[in-house]
Amino acid sequence: MKPILDYHNHTILCGHAIGEPFEYVEAALKQGLKEIGFSDHAPLVSHEDPTVTMSFEQLPRYHQMIEEVKSRYAESDIVIRVGIEADFIPGYEEKTRTIVEGYPYDFVIGSVHFIGDFPFDNPKHKDRLKTDDINQVFRDYNVLLRQSAKSGMFDIMAHIDLVKKFGDKPTEDLSDDFRETAKAFKEAGVAVEINSSGLRKPVQEIYPSLAVLKILAETEIPITFGSDSHAPGDVGADFDKALELAKQAGYREYVAFEKRQIVKRIAL
């Protein structure tokens, strides 16, 4: 048995994905999914980089693409949700809010890819993780996660231990930091995704780790599932392992979104 929804799927507009939206939907159907959500990278609010996000000018095209694929599969046995993944960058909250409130999304995924000017998950900058204090990097990242949740802009928080992407893990017990983050998530009413893409990265581990996921379960943070696919072949990838991880952490259900509200709770 696997989760029936995948809420984290990209399009070619972000500059580092391949395939057309209909190919992702076809892949979802083959996987037996009942829902697929598109959540491509929103335009960066601090600077432009066509290799990591769409531009502001492409945002209308993104929505047109999703509407077209929704119409194409209107009679199919699958629900297509429209979402977006937006970076949280301190100082640019209002600009980000304009983006996430500018269209009728089913869910908005919040993510952190920058700590100050450090794009820590960019392969070009990964060596800095070897020279910086990795524990402090995780702490700084957690501070940004909390600020993201408290901003009220997001419904789902993405890959919440992304710093480990290249295999760099804390050398100290940072459970208290993640507990504080979980508390902020609880107060903000956000869900967290179990993101299977970590198994396709050097760390070869789902985001978040079992230890972090247990903290979320204890804090009663709702979960969803996402493959973070950038190619049709990755839709629903390793969802059997993601489901098992959720059960190990103590979860008994996951949630589905529509119009930025939890509309369904599904038993694991």
C-alpha cells in the first residue's frame, strides 16, 4: 500500500525539470495515485535565476498549463491540484505574499533554500557545508523554518531537514531545535510533507529523518506526501518507503488539501 496523493511536482518553467504536465499525470495514474498536485518553484523575490525558478512573467503561463492539463483529464479518475512552492526569504515577505495570494491555490508549500546569501542545497556551494559549523547551519535553518511558519503564508512545509542533502548531518543532538520548530508549526497550523526525493540525493534518506518525524508526530503536526519530482519518472517515487517511515514515526493518517484547507484525513 502507498499514499494516494503526491503534492510536490514541478514543471519545465523552473529551469531544472523535464517533461510536460500531462506526462506527470500519466505517471501518477500508472502509480495508482488519486491526486497529483503541481507545486513548481515560485519566482524568486530577492533576485532572478532562471535555472531554479520561473520568472514573474511566466507565472500566468504556469497557471494556464495546469488549467490545460486539468481540462484534459477532467473525465479521468484523478484529481489535479494546483499549488506552488515559494521560498521564504526574510525581508521579502510582502513580495512573497503577493505571489501566494495572487492566484486561487489548493495549497502553498513553504521552503527554505537560502541561509542569508548561502544557497546551501546548490551543488556549486556544497563544499561550504564542510567548512562551516554544520550544527550552526542546521540551527540557522531551523530559525528560518519557524519564521516561515509564523509568516502565515504557507500550508505545507517542504523537506524540513534539507541541509542534510549532501550527506552533512549534525554532530550534536539538535532535538530541542526541531522541537521548537515543531511547536512553531503547531501554532501556525501548517502541515509537513514527507519528501521522498532525499533518497535520490547523496544523503539517500527521506526528508525528514525518522528522528525528526517522531518529534512532529508527538507534536501532532499533520503530514502529506511529495516526491519533489522534476521528471515524470519520479512521480510517487519510493512512496512505499515514505509510508513505512510515517508509520514508524507514529502517524496513523495523512491529509489532503483543497482551496488551502485540509479537506480530508486518510488512514495510513
